[in-house]
Amino acid sequence: MELELSRVDYTLVGITAPQTMKLLPSIGLRMMQKVAVADQDGVLQVFSVKKGDIQLGFKTLPGSAISRLELGGALGTVKDKIFVSSENEVRGYTKKGKLFLGFDTNLTEHIKSMHVSGSNLLVCGKHAYNQYHDCKDTNSYLSGDQINDVISLSAEKTNRLTPVLACEDRMLRVLDRSSLLHNIEVEATPTILHLNGNEGGEAGDEILYGTSDGRVGLVRIGRVEVNHRWILNDGKRRAGVLCMDCYDMSGDGVLDLLIGRQDGTLDIFSLGDENGEEGVLSQRFIYSCNESVTSIQGGVVGNAGYEEVVASTYTGWIFGLTTEVIDKQVVMDTDTGNVNVSQDAQQKIMRLRFEIDEIEQKVNREREKYQAATQEKIDGLSAIPFISINDKMTLCREDASYSLTLEVQTAIDNILIQSDVPIDLLDVERNSAVVSYSACEPGSGNFLLATYRCQMNTTRLELKLRTIEGQHGTLRTYITPLVQPKCCQVRQYKIKPLSLHTRCHSFDPQRPYNVLTLKGAFSLGEIHTWVSFCLPEIPEKPPTGDKVTFTFISTFLDTMLHCSYWKGEAEFKSDNISTISILKDILTKEATKKKIKLDMVCEVNEESVIHTLQLLHPKLEAQLLLAKQVALLEALRELETHDAESLECLLPEYRYILKNEKQLQAEYKRQPAHLDRLYGMITDLYIDKHKFKGINVKGKVPQLLEILDKYDLENLLNFFYQQSL
């Protein structure tokens, strides 16, 4: 059953970090709850709603940015104590605003995530985890990769404290005091953890996790074994998960899963199935607010007896999606056509008008004051305002492209994209900005100059782009907000030589691999820095131990790369010889900069070339067919215009093209230069195959392109190997 919800805006606070808004527990069933929210200005406030008006409980003074807000209390009691983390400090407040805890953790890193379980406080920086029992340092753990979130299994049900860390390297790490109990592999980077049903299920050992590519999974964590229960992956592309909650929105006894996403989408899924089948989630509601949803919770806030979803956004909006029918306040008389507004609605309109008049007067006074200051001869005039920007660049495995999201606390005027490496900009359906390209002058070092002009009140822009492996450089974005005086902020993103590779956990030893072996007087830290320069998703520091191993898969070709290195030696295996060639060139340059002599040995497996071409075969066939169909469209449309009766005599494949015209054009437009990219990869493969034998075949590239235009896999394989004879 689908839900019908209406939006109600409550208030606007400062910029909020993920998971910094909670609803305080209610006294009775379906009674109204208070909202606790903290922002990047360091302000914590608790408010309630009474007859549509905000009733402020308490509000703290501004300070350092608050990174996390959690509710806590003694085990078995109501969790109505508010804990906030700011830099290295954790503060505790009662629901009435009394400060009862001010604890300096003395961590070397700022607190990014926090969890409270009874008298235990779990805090995490970027890599360090610490547990405090009654404010005494009890246990700690150093993660090999960045920690995104921390939680513990339900201590009331499991009778023990079991922390779980969500880490950047696609791992859930389960701890037992200061040691590692389980390493749980997940398909994408976990960004958020939540107890199933808010209590961890019947046994208290079930954890929900959300990932950076929009998936949600459930895992049961035991002392001996781990059981993956289900994962929500229906093939739809969804943005990363920032927050989750479980709440019964319809009062039928079945919990719903509330999900807030990075692109502003708010999803509600039913956790129960009519047939009792596990892992079947049905979508009950979807809403988009065009801003990142940083926190989400279900409860009763606006009106007693009406459940609602309360959410906070990046720019600080606190709003609810309520089951109460809001439109009843405005009724149209069908006979006269007049609109009748209820008395409550009239009072709200009057209050809003009064507030708008006050704000306009204040703005006019400040504008006059500013203009007067500009005309005076004293030094000092206007200062460039600091505008907070939330940006993230992530690799999408499904279509081998990068998603770049830019979110600003105020409206965006325009964004300039500049790149010193070749990059293809792809269409984004939700992107309403107007893009214009500028010609790049030869010798300027630029390969791409594009400007996105945003529509009014646009605060978030999503871009998609595709890189070319083997080319590395820097992508820069110049973000100009719609403020006075005009100012611009620059964000830089490194494009790595093997930018389309992503980390994975499994390695297939059955493939035909080419092997590159290095030996030299380099340290583990130096070789780790070189590998980090070549590949994405590598941690800043090498993991603990004498030997480091990473496995990657190409999002474009599905070829694999296995990296193993230690002090003085490294080994790289790939079933794509072009990957080995890129690594060899980059590592040689990096070692030369450090004046380190390398002994390189490369073992080429001839079967790997056939293997790579076979992986490319279905992609190339599909793109050639699509290009042919799009090319035929114009002629078929002309035939349709002049002689509609003759369409019945057309071959089925031509009728299919006309019937799916819009779909084919959209797919072709979504993948610009895709065929050229495939041609380029096959050309590189051909050149690299012979380069390792000391043969220069660049003069035969035109002949190779002719064969590709009349593509046949057998002819292509014959061409590759006739040059080797």
C-alpha cells in the first residue's frame, strides 16, 4: 500500500552534517515529540511544534562545527540524553538544555562519527576508533582505511558490546574490544550503519548498512559466523545513502525503512512482505527535495496522532512529510468558484506576511548601510564571504563514469569546468543547467572548458564525466555563487592514470595474466605512494604489515589488476596488457624523479590479448549496432513521412528502429564518443602488445581502423596475430 504524505516546513538552521538531527522519545503512544538538531555553526537546539508554531526548548551559543548528534541513556531506560561531538570534544545535554557532560577525548583526529551505548561512548576519527567507559579510555583500534560510521549491536539483547565500523575499503569491521573479530565484505563503500528495527532485530545482532551507490543491505553478525540476509538492488540507479531509520508509518505493526539520499531523494520501503518472504522490499513512497538529506527519522511532531517523516537537509531545512491532510485548510466552493481559507491558515498567512515585511526592512537597512560604507573614504570595504561547498566525486561502476556533485549553501550562478586531460561530459537527466563549451587554444594545456549556467534557486548540481585511462591530470571546477560581491571558489580533483579501476575483494586466478615485477631500493611507503598516484581508492597510508595487496577491476572492460608490493619489490598482474603498459610507464617516471633504479621484468601472456578482445566483443557489437540504427533513423523517418503505407513492407528490424526511436536516440546521446573510446582501447591494446616485443606498429593503425569499421571478431584476431609472425 502506497503512502500519501504532505510536506510541512518547520524551520531553517545552519548547514548540517549527516546524522545531526534526532527526535526525542515521546511520553506516550503517538504523542508529539521534540526535535533536536545541531549545525555547523556549533548551535544545538531543541524545539517542538504547537499549532503550527515553533516552540523553542533551548538553544546553545555558537561554537565549533558539530559533526554528530546521538541520543543515549542508561541501558533499559528511555534514551532522552543528547550527545554532540565537536572537534575532539563530546558534550552531553538533558532534554531541558542542562549541560551534564563536557569530555575532551584527546584524540589526534577530529571526531567524524559517534555512537552511545549505555555508559560506553564510541568515537571515530578518520582512521582511529576509541571506546570510553564512564569517560575512561578502554579500547582502541587503528583501521587500515577511512572509517565512515560506527555503531554497536544492541547491548540489551546481546549482553555485550560489539562495535561495527563501516570502512571506505568496502568492509564492515566487527571488533571484540581492541581486536578484529570479523571482516565483512560488501559490494560498495558503506556510508551509514543502523540497527535493524532500531533494536537490531529479535536477537539484537542485525545491522542495516547503506552504500555510496545507493544500495541497502542487512547482515546478521554472530560471534562465530556472519550471515548476509538481503540487499536492496533492483537495478535502478540511486544516489548514495546518508541516513536511515525504521518506523511504522501506517500503524499496521509492520516497520518501514526510511532512507535519505545524497541527491535529495527520500525513499520509504516496507520491511514486511505479504508472503513473508525475506528481503523483498516494496517501495511505498518517494520524494525529492533537491538537497542532500542529512538526517531522517519517523515520529509525531506537527500534530498529535499523525505519523510523519522528519528530515533535515544540507542547507539546514527541517521539514516533515506528514500523513495529515494539509489541503483541508483550503477549500474551493464549486458553485461560486471562491476559495475559502480556514481561520488557522489565515493566521499563518498573516504571520508570514509580517515576518516577510520585517526581513525586507532589515535587508534594506543593511543594503543602505553597505552602500554608505562604500562611498566613504575610509579603508576597508567589503569582505568576500565564505560559502560552504559540499562536493564529492565518485566512480559509478554500472556505466564506468564519474559522478561529480556540487552542493552550495546558497544559489549557484554558474560553474566553470576546466580539465588538462581529455574528458567526456555525459548528460544527466536531473540537470537543468545550460551548458556551453569553449574552444581550447593549442598550447594552453586545456582539453576541456565548459560552463554550466544554473537556473534560479539551484543549490545542487550533478555532473557525469568519463575519463580516458592512461591520461592523468587535474580537473578543476570554478563555482560562482549568486552573491555580492562576486566571488568564486575552486575545487580540484585528480584524474589518475588508471581512473576507471575500482577496488574489489575477489581475485580470479584462472585468467591469462601478464605480470610486471619491480625490484629496487624503494621503501614500502614510496611504492605505496606510486601505486596511489596510479589508482583510485587507495588509502593515504599503507596498511599495517610488511606486505600490501590490493585487487581492482576495470569498470569499463571487467579486466582485473592484482597489486602486491613490499619493501624493495612489487608485482602487478593484469589480463589487460594495456594496464601493465600504463603502470610500467608511470612507475618508471616516478622512480626516475626519486633517482631510484628499478629492475623491471614483464612477462607477456599472448592469450590475454584474445581474452581482452573477447571481453570487448559484446560491447563493440552493441555500440556498432546502435550507431547503425541511429544512422538509419533519418532515412526511415523520411520514408514514414512520404509513404506511410509502405511501412508495413519494411523488415522487422527497421520497424523496430522506428518504434523505439526516442529510446535509441536517448541511449546514443547518453554515451557520446562511446564507439570512439572502444576503438581507442583496441588501438592501444594493439600498440602495447607489440611494444613489449620492441615492434613499432603505429603505421598500421589506419589499417586496424578499417577492419574495425567492418567489424568481425575473427578478422580482428587474425590482424592482431599476423603482425607477430
